Amino acid sequence: MNLTFINSLQSEWLKKRHTAAAWIILICAFFMPLFILAIRLTSYDNTYQEASNTHIWQVMHYRNWVAMGMFLLPLTLILFTSLITNIEYKNNTWKQIHTTPQSFTTIFFVKLIVIIGMVLQLFLLFNLGIYLSTIIPSLVYKGIPFPLEPFPFIKYLKSSLYFFIDCLPVLALQYLLSLRFKNFLVSIGIGFALLVVSLLSLNWKYGYIVPYIYLPLNFEENQNYVDQSVNRHLCALGYFVLITGLNYFLYIFKKEKG
């Protein structure tokens, strides 16, 4: 990794501080954990029973991820991916960027890496939120015991890895749309439409061909109709590579870049 690439990456990372992307990540990461925490703090009896459950970490993991994976995560990806590329359109700085001593390849992949970095931030904060929403009631109420089993770090890490892989097609396609359309509302609108299509495709045997469907398929209740002989994680990776390659080709050979 040469110095130009590193400098470009640092510059691009600093740019996002002047957008709403950071706030979107924070809100999405802590929305469900805070909502569930509020319920647990106001429902002492139920919280006591849950805390006495030896599978409390599994229960809390599912309760948080079911909303996150079905709707909040793809929604967040649609929003902040569009915002990152809209920085240049909004400030009319694409032409300035293309005159700087950095290749189009560097520009393309630096923005992609920043978006992926933001996704990793989101996952880290979200898992922290799950952890805190699980133990805080035990700190507030003396009668509520701490979880009986240790925090299953490996299971949470593995689960997060699968969710990360399955969100990559959404990220890649939204990045493509954001680079193709100057009006970020267009990419957001198409993203919302594809999200709805993916939810409707859960009742279709060949629903795995819809690139936004892989996140909901992490839940068993959504696996009743879609063909389970297909490895959805490999499909998600395949979509990511294919869409990113197409996006790179379109960006490099685009006549008017910004």
C-alpha cells in the first residue's frame, strides 16, 4: 500500500466527519439495544426471568438482530453509502478530485474502504449495545442476577461475520447507484424499492437471486421457502465481487466523472 493511497484514505475518512453518516451509524447501532433496555428496565418480572435463563446471551442476540438484520442494517447501508458519494456532488468537487495526483482506481477503492470501515464501526457499536442492554438491568436492580454464562465472544463474532458478508451486496449495489446518479434521492429510492422486493421474495423458492435478501435469510423463520441448498453466504460474496467489478469498470470508463 503506497503513501498516496494511505493519504487518500486518511483524507476520505476525515471528509465523513462533516456529514450525517456518523450520526446515522450511532442511531442505528444503539436504537434496538436502547429500546430493548427500556423495556427490560420497566418490566422487572420479565427481566428477572430472562436474567435467570442460561441462554440469555442467545435470547438478547436474536431479539436485537431480528430487527437489525431485517430492516435497520440495510436501511443504514442505503443511507450512508449514498451520503458518502453525495459529498462530492453536493460540493461539486468531483472534478477537483480527478485532477489530484491519485489514480481513478485509488479514488474508487478508497471510498469503498471508508464505507466498509463505517460498516465495521456499526457492527462493533451494535454488539457493544447488546452487551450493555444485557448487563445494565443487573446494575440497576440488585435482585436481577448477572448472566450465568460468560459472554459468548466467538459466537457473536461468527454471527457478525455472517451478517457482514450478507450485507456486502447491498453495500456494493448502493455504491454503484450512488456513483451513477448525482441526485442521492434516486439511489436511496432504488435501494428502498429493492429492500421491499427482497422482503417479498422471502416467499419465493428462487428468492436468493435478489441481492438484498441475504440478511433476512439469517433467521430460520425466513428460510421456509427459499431454496436452502444454495449457500447464501457464497452468493452474497459473489454478488459483491460481481457488482464491485461492474461498478469499477463503469467508473473508470465513465466519460463525465462528476
